[in-house]
Amino acid sequence: MSTDAPRPATGFVPPRTGLGVDVHAFDDGDAPRELWLAGLRWPGERGLTGHSDGDAVAHAACDALFSAAGIGDLGTHFGTDRPEFAGASGARLLAEAARLVRAAGFEIGNVAVQFVANRPKFGPRRREADAALSEAAGAPVTVTATTSDGLGYEGSGGGITAYATALVYRVP
């Protein structure tokens, strides 16, 4: 079965949207890691656990792109069975995800990501994060942040959740 929707008689090819979610816990301090989030290093902040650098924002963006193109998910392409991606940066994974999406015949319209966490304080670095991830994807990426008002594991400082959407369109 094809993943493409039927095309209207007008020849219009509708864009495709995808959703990505990624969750990482903060490290427990036994083996401290640097925090990498939204393609940026955050000095003085406790890092996130994970097979790669734990960048939940970049990982959610990758999953949204894969979802929109219908070509699997983060685990399919960068899972723990792929040792070459151990410790890889989120920006590197996003660049590779964008390459795979384009190789599947799509172009990227944009990616939007929102993450939920009490820290780090994101506002002062928003533009820097947008630029870093947009460069990696070769397309516009915007990142926003919110807190959970002290609720859940994000509110208690246990980790970060990121939600992303992506818009892609088939290249004629």
C-alpha cells in the first residue's frame, strides 16, 4: 500500500505532516554528561541520558520528519543497534534525518518543536537554537519551550519531553 494520498484532479500534491515525541531523563550524576539541547551545549546544566547526546529537541524533530515522510522512526535509523551513532550530536542526527527524507523524494517545509522542562532557561538562546537546528536540517526549524507548572516528571526535574511537527512535500 502506498503512503501517498490520492492526488486531486487539479494536480495539487498536498503536503504531508508528521509528529515526533522524545523523552530523556536527566542523568543521575554518577556519570555526569553535558547538556545538549536544541543543538546547543548548556554549560553548568545536568545532561540527559541516551544512546546519543540525549538532545530530546533534535530527536523529536527527526521523528517528526521520519513520520511525515513515512520512512520509520528514530530507532529505525539511529537505534542502539547502530553503534556508529553512540554519542552522536542531535544536530548530526537531524542533518542525517533531513538527508534521508530528501532521498525518499521529499523536501522539508518546516519543523516546529516545543519542549517541556523547568530548565534550562531557554528564552535567551531561542534564536541561537533555531539557527543551529535550521542549519542542520537545511530548512526552517523553530523551537519553543514551556514548563509544566511543577507537575509530572518534567516539573519535578526528572527529565525533558519534546513534541515536534514537520511539514514535507513530495518533490515532482
